[in-house]
Amino acid sequence: MPDLSFFKPQSSQGWLAWVLLIGVVIFSLASDRFLSVQNLLDLAESYAVTGIFALGLFVVLVTGGIDISFAAVASVVQYLIATLFVQFQFDNALLSIVLAIVCGALFGTINALLIYSLRIVSIIITISMQSLLFGLLMWLTNGKSLYSLPDWWIQLRSVMPFTWQGQPFQVGLPLTVMLSLALLTWLLLNKTHLGRQLYAVGGDQESARRIGIRVGLIHLLAYGYLGALAAIGGLVQVYRMGEVVPNALVGGELDVLAATVLGGASLMGGKGTVTGTLMGVFLIAILKNGLNLLGVSDYFMNIVVGGVIMAAITVTHYKKRKETDVSFV
């Protein structure tokens, strides 16, 4: 007998799998374009950057924190790397990618240091950092886009060709990068001692400290990891668009947060899976794509996303309260 425990509605992934299935069926019946291979590939490619951001944010949520500055970090890093090429003809692909990751991790580490040293709620610090970075970027650049990019940045090609019913298709670089980072994140959280420490800190920070876990270091690693993935996401966005637009990424934080919360990550910390996070990303993608194919207004899509976040948060808090009540019985 096959193992169907994945689809049990009692688990976060279970009910999310059913919602995804129902959404696919409804939109497939409503539009014959929805379930085409090309539309699904385009959908996955379009939301690959959102998925990369969500994987990084998920690691921070596991520790009980939250970071809203990742889009601004990605914007600053991608503009910095592109400026190095435009101004100084810095055209080394490997060094550019490494520099971007280091810069992103540095911004994330600064967030962690401020949160941990000042004892201020993480969302306050990261919103302030988001405003600071994005404001400086727009002020220093006057909102000017960059188009003269190095050849290696714009000439990368799809990497996984395949054939379906006699027609050739290709899985592009953005989706490949997202899936690779998903595997890396899964290995980090599920196959390493560091991953167990991340969950322990999110589950009960004080208890984690008492058993010898260096909570401050764990926060540095989590926020630094998000910063690094934000930088990678920024580079992938430039690859997709073929240009650097300073304000292209800022404003999409709500979709990323919605995806991680829908995937089962708790705002209280200590819960969630990589698989659930990816499912949350694709649920948001399916909702927006399906509604768009049906000609629904973008404003209504925002209502749907906001409602989904509200419902997910309500369920999370209800479960937490129920568990707390049971523990006192």
C-alpha cells in the first residue's frame, strides 16, 4: 500500500497539498491554458526568485525571528555588482557571484547583530533596514536602471532540456537555482547538527541557551543565510529581466511571507519544512496565475493573498493556543 500520510489534513503539508490540488483542478476547468506544460514552466520560472527568498526567510522564521529587508538587500547587491562592471569593467563571473553572496550575508549579519545586541523585536529592525537600504539606493542612483551588463550575466542558457508528448521544453536557470538551494536548505535543516540547533532556538530560546546552544551565533547564521540567498535571488532576477531596476523587487515581501507561513512555518518559530515552503510558493503562484488567466483584477489578487495570510496566521495561533491549553491540563 502507498504511503498517503502526506495528504492527511491534520498536517500543514497535508491540507496545503489538498488546497493545491483543488486550485489546480478549478483553474484547469476554468481555463484550458492553465495546465499546459509551457504555462507551468513559465509559472515556476516567474516565481523562482520568490522561492529563493522564501527559503531564506524560512530559516529565519525557524529560529523565531523575521526579516523584511531581504528584497532591499537583493536590490542593493545586484546594483552594486552591476555598477562594478559598468564603472570598472569588473567582468569575473565567479568573483562577482562570491562578492554578491558575501555582501548579502554581511547585511543579514548586521540585522542579527542589531536585533541580538539591542534586544529589539526583529521586525522593527528589519523594516528599518529595508527602508534605509532602499532609500539610500534610490537616492544615490536616482532610480536609474542599468542595462550594460556583462556577457556572462545575460548569455546563460536553459540547462535542463526535456521532451513532453513530442514537444521540446527547457527548465531554465532560475528554477534550477531555486531547486538546488531548496536541496541545500533541506540538508542544512534536516541532516546537520546546526539544523537541529536552529529548530531548538525557535522552539524555546531559553531552553536552548541552557543546554549550551550559542543563541546569538545561531541568529547570525540564520540571518546571514537569508542575506546570502537574497543576494542570489537578486542575481537571478537580473538574469531573468536582463537589466537592473532598483525598485523591481521591493514590494513583493508580502508574497514571500505568505508562502512561508502557508507552508507551515510558524511565526513563533521552531516549525516548518522546506517542502511546505515550496508548496506555499507555488500555491501563491497558482492563485495569481489562475486569477490572471481569468481576467481578475490585480487588486483582488492582493485581497486574496492578504486573506490567505490572515487565515494561516489564525490557524497557527489557534493550534499554538490549543497545544498550550493541553499542556496545562
